[in-house]
Amino acid sequence: MNLLSVENVAKYYGERILFEGLSFGINKGQKIAFIAKNGSGKTTLLEMIAGTSMPDAGEINKRKGITISYLSQSPQLDENASLEEAILAADNETLQIINEYENALLNPEDQTAYQKAFDAMEQHQAWDFETQYKQILSQLKLPELDKKVKTLSGGQKKRLALCIALLEKPDLLILDEPTNHLDLDMIEWLEAFFAKEKLTLLLVTHDRYFLERVCNEIIELDHGQLYTYKGNYAYYLEKRNARIEQENTVAHKTKLHFKKELEWMRRQPKARTTKSKSRIDDFKKIKAKAKERRLDHEVQLEINMERLGSKMIEFHKVSKAFGEKIILEQFDYTFQRKDRIGIIGQNGAGKSTFLNLLTGHIPIDSGKIVTGETLKFGYYNQEGITVKEGQKVIEVIQEFGEYIPLKKGRKISAQQLLERFLFDRKKQYDFVEKLSGGEKKRLYLCTVLIQNPNFLILDEPTNDLDIITLNVLENFLLDFPGCLLVVSHDRYFMDKIVDHLFVFKGSGAIDNFPGNYSDYRVYENSIPQEATEKNTPSEKKHWKKTQQSAALSYNEQKEFQRLERDIAKLEKEKVELQQKFTQSDLSPDDIKALSVQLSEVETTIEAKTERWFELSLKSE
């Protein structure tokens, strides 16, 4: 059953065409993701379908009587209301029915009005409305009904707005970046909820695991054209790559044909026959087609990073608390060159505080933090970019210099750097206030990276970035030679970028887990529930020492301990070999020998680590 049709809609901002001629339909039961680059008008299109804005051309036809709920990126809630008051103040059909029933009770003589109101209560199951919203709030971990909205975190406000939207029981639920500001447990709950519920969804999200597990159709806006893929994210990737490969093949053949026709045009006879006129017309079409090209750019940063010294930064028994709330307790860790660490944990567990302690923005209570002489932070935080009024994109970058140094003595201009970050020449002279939220985040990311850090800290870098930009960022980070520390709720991003985790458990406890997010979930799910309940946060600081000894035989315990020592020695050997490559007097033969030796060490580390995981996850 068709719920809604979008027919040739367009949106313009002055002379700028945001999009035009877009047409598609939404049927009952579909779970559709809309994918496009930042600045393409994703949020604008959602607002049009939700009815909060109007298209400049075309129309949106909705089935009569359908209900649409829209969860925006920044929900508007009454800050002074309690959670319960915010729910009861919503424009909800069930609440209107309850009000009509209560009014009918005030006028008992009007039996017709009372019966009508009573039947409506029955039909919409409005008797259980209070139970319904209490259950949903409990599932969303918002049990305190009298808590004021203004005291909620960004993630909690998002959950409250989601509760209000779900209570409307809409025929179509529209979600704009629903996973932003939610912690990982809540994202996974939401993912499971949407996967099993018979809802009709239209959503914009950068969370690729969410797309994979929830959506059954993807609509992509690419260079003004809509492409529909009847499948999940993996299917979309496969078919999109095939489409682009086909387009590139056609473009290559067209260019060859164009060159051939161009040679004919240059030597064409003066007398223009009907046949030659026809061929001239064809040539014009071929020329236009040959000029078409994909405007996809890849960021290929080769910034000449500051030299990495032997010491990065060391934490020695560091503690931090705010009143009775403990953030760190006797925390020890030495950051190594090329560390790739992800930080996870529930909202409020102290992740952002840890980053501020690391960078010296707030003081520690006790212990010591030692930093290396060559350490240079690049800190991308959630506050985003601050610009002067009337400032243009190019001017923001030029504050850091007209040219950026690259490797081997090369350099690129600020304009060229922006182009690599997907800002074309025209976009560079736009005012920053005209940029979309995602484009501002991309610009901010650019300003952090060009400062040439050797210790890069990214606090929720994926929020508001489109999937195309995320792929670009991931490719850069995979080649980043410095130390990397990432706080993110994007599981796909974490799996691809980091190789071990700091898991903030609360009350000052931090697990140092050797693996990515999916590895951690496998480990976590392998622990018996009763064992998890027995371990308090202080007892679980070193998970590998609590569960394993009981689960392994005597010989396996000895092997497990030996593997830990071996891996530590091999990692040290690996670092020493990598340092030898910096020597200026190495011959080609020396380099070849070192490369072979390094490869053997890395292979051994990988094999021993795999066996270590096998033993660490072995159950009783």
C-alpha cells in the first residue's frame, strides 16, 4: 500500500540548486535509508515529507488519514517541563481522545458524546496509554518521570523525543540521524527494536551497521540523480560499485569516440552535405557526453607530520573525581607510537573528561602525566568550529597559512587542500554560515588535520558526516602514522580504525581491551551472566586476569601467561625495527633485510595474538 509519493520536487537557495526533479514513493512496511553527500539537502527533503517545509517545485502526495512522525537531529522540547509533562503536551491523537473522554465525563447528560468518546478510547487502546509511555521510557532508560528536560543530556533528550514519536504510532516514522548522541547500548537496543517492529521508516543515518541491520531499501542521491537499491547496506555497496564501474566504462568509450570525431571535425570538407551536418550534430552530443565525469574526490593527505619522539605521553597512577563521582582511579598507561585506541562506555562515564585530562584542559587530582618533547595534539571535539561573522570557507583555512607542507619538500595551497576535502572552488568562497552541519564538521576536521599533529584525538568525529566523507576520513586515518585516540558510537568506524579499546565501566574502572568493538562484544557475550554480576567495577579493571584462570586448564594458563610475555617482547622488537628505518645511512640491502625481519615479527605477533584470543574467550 502506497503511503506517500514524492513527485518532481525541487529546492532552490537563490541561484543555487539544492536538488530538483526528485521522485520516489514510500510503501507500507518499507524501511528506507536516504544517502547523499553533506549539503545535498537530505534534512531539507525529510522536512518536506514531514510537512514542516514546502518544496519550491513539484508536490508530495500523502495517503488520506496517514500519521507521520518526525524525529529531527535537534528535537525541540520544553526545557522547563518534566519528562511526563513533555509527553502529555505532545500533539498525539491518543491524548486528544483521552481529553475528549475526560470532557465527556464532565457532561454525563450527553450520552451520545460519552458513547462516542468511550468507543474511541476502546478503538485506540487509550486506557493503557500511561502504561505504554512508562514502558517505553523504561526501555529507553528514562525512568524518572518528574525529571526536568533541561537537566537531560543530548542523548537523553533524543531518547525522550523518540518516545514521543513512537507513542504517536505513526504510519510513517521519519528519523534524521537517530543514533547521534546515543551510547552504544542504546544504539543496539534501537537497532533491534526497529529491525523487529513492523514500522514504515524513512531515515538518514551515517551508522552503517544500523543501515545493514534495519533497512531493506536504500535511495541514493548522486550528482542530482536518484538510484534505488532493494536491499541492505552490503547490497547497496555491491550494486553501487558495479554501477560506477559501468559508468566509468561508458565514459571511457565515449571519450575515445569523441577523439575520433574531433579528428574528423578538424578535417571536414567545406561543402556541408546532409550527412556531414548530421554527423556534426552527433559530434556536439558526444562532446557534451564526454565532458561528463564523476566529481567524486578522494582525500589523499600526505601532510608532513611532526617528528615522533620515543616518548609520547604517560599516565602514572592518575586519579580524577568530581565530588563523589570517580572518573579515573590510579590509572596507568603509556601511549606508544602508532597506538590506535578507541574509547567506549555509557554517556556520563567520563570519556570526554579523560580527553580533557589528556590534553591538559582540566587538572588531575593525583598522580602524574608525563608528555614527550615532540608531542603535538590535534583535538577534534564535539563543540565544532568557531568562525568570525561573515567569514568564508577559504578564509578559515588561510588563518593557518596560505600553504601546507607535504612530504618530500612539496606543498599545496589552501585552495588545493580544500578541494581534497570535497570543497570545490565555488564552495570555497561561500560564507561558512551557509554550510550544512556536515560540511561545517568537514571544514573543522580539515583545520585540525592541517595543524600537523602527531597525536590525533577525535571526539565523536562521525556525527553529521555523510557516508562518503566517512570513507574518505577512514582512508586517511588508516595511513595516519601518529598516535590515534577516538571516542565514537559508530561501531563500523571503530571496527575499521582501532585495534584496542579503553572501556569506561564507571566508578573509575577502565578495561584495557586488546581488540576492536566487535571483538569486545564477542568477549562480553561469552561471559556468563552470573560471573558478570559478581564482579564489581573495581574487581574488573583487568578482565583478562579475572575470568581466564578459572576457565583454562593448568597448561593452558601457563601458555596464556607465556603468550602475554612473548607478545610484549615482540611488540618492543617491532618498535625497535621500525626505528631503524629512520637511519639515514641504510643501504637498499639493509632496508630489504629489515623489511623481511619486520614482516616476520608482525606475522608472529598476529599468530600469537590469535591464539591469545582463542584462550581468552574459552569458556568453562
